[in-house]
Amino acid sequence: MTERPVKIQFKDLGSIKADYANFDALGWKKKNDLYIFINPRHADAPPAALAALLAHEALHQDEFNSLAEETYAWTMEAAVWCEMLEIYPESNDVQHPLLQRENTLKQLFVKGGYTNKYIKKTVYANKGYQNLPQTSPGFERL
């Protein structure tokens, strides 16, 4: 939307806001610049897992968020992780906190028949999203 590259960096998310300290990543818009900040604990994660995480965060293109947008982003992340594992199966051969996230999303995605059925339920039950509106600009239905 900004017609500029998204800036990606590892950053202590707690320095933005204490509530974000344990987030895995955060899409952020500051003026006309878009950023994706990744928690430094994932700096040594397999590149395929980082690709899936980035697929999620790249969907956040403005300062608005919603349950529909998060559902779409989590579903995209799961789909990308599944594709990455087909190409780079060795990505899942290590122990890493980001892989726990990715494999949980994959399980929900597969269990739901490669749809957002169970991911949506998980997003709606997430306490971090309890104050989000149902829809936001660009994500009015899902």
C-alpha cells in the first residue's frame, strides 16, 4: 500500500510496548513506512519457518486489524508452512520455538481440511485479540 519496500528486522518487541514482549512478530506502520519486526529469539529459526511467519505479517498493511484479518493471516501462514515443508522437509528437523507455532497452525489447517475452520476458532478464542472488531478495511468477510 505504501508502494515502498517493507522493512524487516529483528527487534525486542517489548521496547515498542511491554504487552508485545512475547509476540513472535509484529507488523507495524509508522507514517508511510511498513515494518515487520521479528522477536530476536527467532533469529536462528529455519528460514522456511521465518518465511511462513513473514507471510502472515506481510498481510498487515495498515494500522487497522480485525478478527477477519488475523484469521486470514494465520491461515496464510499455515498454508505457506505446509508448502515450505514440501520443499524443505529438513526445516522441521530441529527444535525451535517458532516450529511449535508453525506446526500447531499446520495441525489446525490440516484438521480443518485445508480451510480456516479451526484456525478461525483459535483466533477468536485468543485473549490477545479479544478487543478486535469483527472486520477492518480490506478484511470485511471471512
